[in-house]
Amino acid sequence: MLPDITVLGPWTYLATEAVFGTAALLLLLRADALARAGRTIAVLYPVAYVWDWYTLEVGVFSIPMRTGVELLWIPIEEHIFIVVVPAFVLGIHENLRLRDERRE
């Protein structure tokens, strides 16, 4: 059974982003890839923002366990999500790349 983290109430989504965001940051620092990831995320961000805004606007999904703080028409948590997800993926990718380079 999974732990019930909804006891954090409106801070639930933000708390999960802090955990995964920290992991993403550590992975990027370990791979010395923070700047490269930052550039990629900056390019992806506008597209992800529009996609997120649109899907929230038309009702594709809702986010009940959030702070209620919005910035530019989407929840603040979604702005963070748009950064954390690619940062985590890029952190894993860069660490795998380093591992492969060390094997050569």
C-alpha cells in the first residue's frame, strides 16, 4: 500500500515536486549538466506552458491537492512541474551518457 501523502493538504503537489526536483538537481550536478539542461528546459518551457494551460482550460485534468496559487493562468505547481520533469529526464540521460563514456 502506498503512503497517503495527501495529509499535506494543499501542499501535497508542491511537496512531491520538491522531492523529485531535488533528485533532478542532484543528478544534473553529478553529471555537470546543469547549464545544458537549463538551456533545453528554457526552449521546452513555452511549448509545455501552452500545452499545460490548454489541457487545464478544457478540463482534461484538474489538480485538487495544490496551493491554489496561480501565475499566468496556471497553478504555480504546474510551472515547477514543467521544469522538474525534463530536468529529471535530462539528469538521468546525462548520467547514463557519462557511464557509457567511462566504459569506452
